[in-house]
Amino acid sequence: AGSRDADAFYVAGGLRQIVDVGVGASAQVVAGEFKLTYDGWATGCIDWDTADGVVNSVREQLLTIPALAEIGITSVVKLARGNGNRFVVTFDSDASHYPASLGVEYGDRTCVDFAGGADAVAKITPTNVTVFRYIVGEGERSADLDYTHSYALTLDTDKEDGSPDDTIKRYASHVVTDANLHLPDPTEEGSLSFTSHVIVDTAAPKIVNVWSEPEMGVVTYRDVLEVYVQFSKRVVVVGSPKLLMDTGFIDYNATYMDGSGSDTLSFLWTVPRCAYCREDYNYTRDWIFDKAKPVQYQDKWALKIDAGDGESIKEKATVPYTDADLLLPRPEGNASLSNNLTHDPFLAPKILEVGSTTPDGEYGPGEDIMVVLAG
């Protein structure tokens, strides 16, 4: 996993058998019944469209076979494949008790033929799968995840607690033959990085840009400003983070609106009455303002969450874990709010030009002359 290696652990009950029924049929199989066989035993009739949870489901019928009942079945999942169904059977046991094969019977005197034609055949696709779980740890990274070398699959054959040694053996009536644990060479055909492309990146999301709508111009009391905070990765928001705006003596926050699940969060700020009031303002007389200033957040730490109340901003993941770095770009720096957006408390409409839409000429009593004021 990049700069340091990490172990993947065997998941008990992760052994699976894939049973394809009617997948290769020339016509779509839509109904019917079938049997599954194992080691000379056969199930009762299984309804075509059931996998788990009822008496005639795949799981319940397989458990009527003594050998499989001894192993135990965690679940059976039904998936549509080709013209039929694929049943994924997950067993409870370890590798040494894994059933070598399951077979399919159909169209006998107790189970009717599949609907869809006489050639709606069934087939078995045996698999031998052992599942390991790798939990990504802090600081781990990989551009294309793979195991370290071809001998990375190891067994503990000298346990200090006296429990039985780990084994992986070929299934048979008498389990004696050790499995060959040699893995395909990393990056070569059959290896993890060859068959899958998994990127491990535990670096925390960082803020890379902040901008507003509008980006340029002048704002004043009651104007509405949308502020966008962009991260280097997608993030998930819990709660209502706040963006503290630089408004002088009295603090005002921009309110979080949306963006959870993406790389950009949006905040809404309505310019308050006392933005940039001086400290010596008085509610009983006229407001006292400093001169017009650029619109900006307060400082690099202006994006705030209440962690004590359960608020968080984390990297988007199956299970969000990594906290985002909430440090903002330096105010008035290249990636901060635009220096072209200014708050002006004295902003008021101003007449710039006076004109007329009435044609030039001489007019007498009772005639209209239209005068236009432009600001």
C-alpha cells in the first residue's frame, strides 16, 4: 500500500459457489423448477425465481442435503445472467470444507421443464473463491493496488495460543493435499492490479479555490452573494458548516446551502445592515461605516464546523473517515475571493445623465416633453 505494507485478512464465510441455471439457453427462461445435486444427493424442486427466504428457495433446498447443512449457508443471491439466472451461494465454512461442485437437474418426473423451450438447458460454473478484506489505514496509498510479491499469501502455522494451524487444502473425501499458495506475479496476468484497478489515496481533501457569484462589482445592504468553496476531492458534509465573512466589528456567517457528495460546497450570504460598521457605532443614531472594502472571508480559519455537535466535512468514501483540511487560501490571495468584488455601504443610485426622448424642436402650451434620468 505505497510507503508501507498492510495485511488483508481472511473473511470467514466468504467462500462462494456460482450456479448458472438456464444462462446459456437459446430462449429466455421465464418460469419452471429445477433441482440441485451434490455428492449423490438431490434437492427437492426449486422454484425458478427464488433464491432465499422461502421453503422452496435455493438456500432452503440446499440445506436439505446433509453435507451442505453441516457446512452452513450464509446467503444466496439471484442475479439475471444471459437467458437465465445466476445464483451466488455464500457458505459459512472454511476452505477445507468447501463443496467441490454443485450440479443441476431439470425436467424430470417431479420437476417440470423450464418455460422457454426444450433447449432451455442449465449448466454449472464451479468456482473456488477465498475472500480477504483489506481495511485502508491512515497514510496508506497506492496508484494501482496489488499484493507485495507472489508469496504474499501466508498461513500462521505456529500459533502461540495453541489454536489449530491455518490451512488451505484441496477439498476431497480425505483432506490431505495442501493448496499451492503461489500468487501470480504482481502486475502480471491474473494479479490483483491486472484484473482490477483500485486506487488507495488517504490524503485529506484540501481547499483549492474560493469564488463568488457575482465575481465582480459592488454589493451593499441586502444584496445576496453565493460563495463557493472547492476541495481537491469530493467531500461529505454532516451538519451546517459556516463561513465567517470579514464584516468588521460584528461577525456575520455565510450559510451552507448544498454540495455534499461533490468537490464544491456553496454558501449563501445576504449582506447585513451593519457590514463593516465601526466599533463606535450606536443603535440610536446613524450607522457609522468604514470606507468601502473588498468582500472577503475573515481569515484562513473562517470555514468552521461544530465537531462537538457532530458536524463534519470528510472525504467521500464508502465509509467516510478522513477529515477534510478546512484551511482556506490566504485572504486576497490568488485562490481566495475575487479582489474585484467590493462592499460599499454608501452605495446609492446616482444620476449620471439627463436626456429626453422627445425629438429636438420647438414646443408650445399643452405639448408633452419626455425627460429621462439615467443612472
